Amino acid sequence: MKSDVDFSKLANTPGEWLRGTGPESDIVISSRIRLARNLADFPFIRRCSDEDRLSIERTVRSRMEQIDQWDDINYVDIDSLSEIDRQFLVERQLISREIADADGSRGVAIDPHEQYSIMVNEEDHLRIQVMHSGLDLISAWKQINRLDDQLESAVLYAYNPQYGYLTACPTNVGTGLRVSVMLHLPALVITQQIEKVFRSMQRINVTVRGLYGEGSQYTGDFYQVSNQVTLGHSEEDLVSLVGEKVVPDIIQYERKARDFLMGKGEKDLHDDVSRALGILSTAKKISSEETMHYLSKVRMGVNLGLISDVEVATINKLFIHTQPAHLQKLHGGLLGTSDRNVKRAGYLQRHLHGQPGQSELN
Amino acid sequence: MKCQYCEKPATFHITELTEPGGPSVMHLCEEHARSFLHKDQGSPAASIAGALAKQLNLGQTKAELAELDQKECPVCGISFFEFRSTGRLGCPYDYKHFEADLTPLLTNIHDSLQHVGKQPRRAAASADNQAQMIQLRREMEEAIESENYERASEIRDELKRMEEEAAGKADAAENQDSAQNDLSENDSDSGASSS
């Protein structure tokens, strides 16, 4: 195991889950699975003393070092990071907002391809997560199951035959498994069918959440579908519930809505996505919410063939590189909100005109 | 519009579409929106509060609840009240100590009380065993604090022994498995030689 991550180098890549490849990647952004695990011989985080946390981090870290297959993994001591580096890892979805904002001994092990990470001392002692681009839950499950086996051979988990893996929050007990699929559903939003679709999902143990920015003015059109229960169903069943039952239906609805829009209102849609591209490539200052809103439209335009000179990979890269911490990493220094808005506009302009500057942000 | 949790302007408007009572809209500032959205599902504390409210409707009186709130885990010291307000338990033993009180809650959340799925090969033998390990570790920390290093090292050995015992059981089971596999391989492949 190593401990020398070069964040500036990382900042130039989009990260695995934004590769924009994999099954159904025009609609499914990423497939994520996480497992919550705790060590048997410590209290849960809430009741841990500072010494306990330190001891957990040391124990886990030294045990991870003994796992042969994990030689390439980087361990990052989160407590010693600057706020911007912590934010950077949050934007890349390698760590949670909670662990970034917490205090005391805590860390994360990250694989070089950024497909998986293991948070130490989050809400549970261990949070293992695997993230793949597109709809790819079965291989994500196989990968995380293997990682869990390897970890389990090195530490002693808190487990009970009746309640399964014991977790700090009873909503995670049992399998400790959360399957989350991030979907891009702009056509269901435009055709105002999104609520109807999700309301029909209520009865089947999945949680759906939408994110809207800045009132009705900006909408990102991104939704996350996750399993609600963790106890009483096997891991395979939970993976199949989300990946084979729920998500394919939503994908089908979104495709139908896109077909409808392309048939009846192609001119309007073409106009809408072209204006979005126009704003992104000519604005002189732009917030991250507004960027997200227009990138979402452009992404749909590219996927529907209405915009031809921009690649999906570019859009995906822009989604992450225009986030505040990434922007500052690429710039190589701290920036206030209004300076960021100017830098962001410049960055978008260069990349959407197909001429990324030699030095990313100067 | 102000954020629901602080004085900052609400710039994120999040709609939970799967709430039982229909869609519910939340108005949050960027900071609270981020912390809300980075939780895996809703807010665990909120969903526990919801489930507990249902449980209360099912017949628990105020007096009974007040009594329950006082109940403390002998291993980690968390009270039921603290769990109820934060949505987080204090240690693995809580699942045993508060078992009767957690049962309606778990049923409400998961509609099940029995784990189905993966089982670890190595695991502490029992809830009592796990509790003992946590208590021993506490004692060890206290011994170090009071500079009683001899006692601390005894406890360290004891903890190590307990962990090895759990690992040993798993390894023994694994050896048995692989021995059986060897046997069956030999059955099917008469050419293989094995001692």
C-alpha cells in the first residue's frame, strides 16, 4: 500500500465513474455499491474515544498493508488534508461529505483506477465502495464482494447470525449494502412525467431522489435510485431489484420520452440544446449550478445526435472539472466565488471550442 | 427564500419523490444540500424518527417511552434517548441489549428480522464475546492511562487470543472445506496423486 497520491495529476482525469462508457451510458451515469462494516472489538464511531479512532485507523491500515493484492492502493490520511483537497475527493465521490467534514483520525484507501475506495472511520468503521461507469451493477457487486472477502481475512467484523453485519444505523443492518444508480433523465423532466414514474416505484422498496438547483430556473435532471431495505434480502436480490427490475423500466420511460420529443418537438428541442451550448461556450462568468443545468441539456443533445461537434467524454469531464475544488486544483491556487465563475467560463469556452489550452486553466 | 436549517439563502430545492405522504420539497443552502445529498438515503435519523413515531402510534405510552429513554447499554453506555435523537447506535452489543425495543423499528424499516445473504468466514463467536472484547479494550486503555503496562499487555494478549480463536475456527472450517474438495477432486481424477 502506498501513501503518495498526486492530487494535481488526478485533477486532470475525469475519474472512472465519469468515463461515459458502459451499458446504457447515454442515460445511466454510474453504478455504485457500498458495504458498511464494523470491527467487532470497538464501539461504533459515535461512542469511540479519540484513542479508539486512532487505534481503528492504525489497525485497519496495517492489516490492509498485509493484503498482497492491495500493493497498488493509496492510503490518504484525511485529517492531514487541506479543506480544498478534502473537497476535491468529495467531488470525485471517493469520500463522503460527512467524513470530509468530521474531526479526528480518519482516512481513505483509493485504488489507482478510482474504481473503489475504502473509508475508515466514517459513520461505520469501514465503508467500502465500488463505482463503475454506466449500468454495471453485477460486476460492481463481484468486485466489492471480493474486496470484502480480502478485508475480512485481515480484520474481525461485528456480525450476528440474526441481524447480519452490525451497523451504527439500523437502516443499514443486515447486508450493509446500498446499491445506487445515478440516472440522467432530462426528457422525463421536460415532458413532466418524472413524478408519475417515480411515484409508481414507491411500493417496491427503492428510494429515488432528485436534485434541483436554484428554484425552477436550473434543473440538473440527475436522479439517484437506491435500495431502501438492507435486512431480509440477499445481496444478489438487492442488486437485481435495482439493476434488473427498477432501472431498466426507468430507462425505457426516458427513451420513450426522448423519442416523443424528437418526433413532435424536434425543432424546440434542437433550439433548447443549441442555446445551452451557446451559453456555455460564450459566457464570461458562470456558476457551477448554471453550468450543471446547461451541461445536462448539452449532454442530451449530444446523445440524441442534435449536437455533433462535442463528445460525451468532454461533457463528462466538464461536469467534474467545473466543480469548485477541481477548478482550483487545475488553476493551482485558491479562488473566491466570483473568480471561480470567471475561470469556469474560460475553461468551458476553451473546451467547447475544441481547443483546450496547453496549460489547463491559464 | 431561506434555508430550512440556517439563515443562508436556499439555493437548492430538493424533492423527495418516494416519501409515503407524497413528494415533499426541501429548500436548502448549498452546504446543507450537500450534506443532505451525500447521505445514502434520506436522513437515517429522520427515517428512524418516522418509524419510531409509527411505533408510538402502535401503543407505547408517554410514560413507557420516558422509561425506555433512560435505558443504557452496559457496554458502550449509550441511552435509548441518545439513540432516538441521533439515529445511531453506540456498539454492536446494542442490538442485543435493546433488542426488544429495536424489533418494531427494524420491522418498520426492513419488514424483516432475519439476515439473509453473505456471512463472514471469520466473526466473533457471539454478542457477549464481542461485548467482552470492547470492554477489554476499554480496560486496556485505562491500564495504559494509569501506567499499569503489565496489565495492559496481559489484556492485549487476551484480545489477540480471542481474535485468533475466531480466525482459527474459520481457518479450520476452510481447511475442512478444502480437504473435502481435495477428496472430491481425487474421486473424479484417478490419475492425480495426493498424500
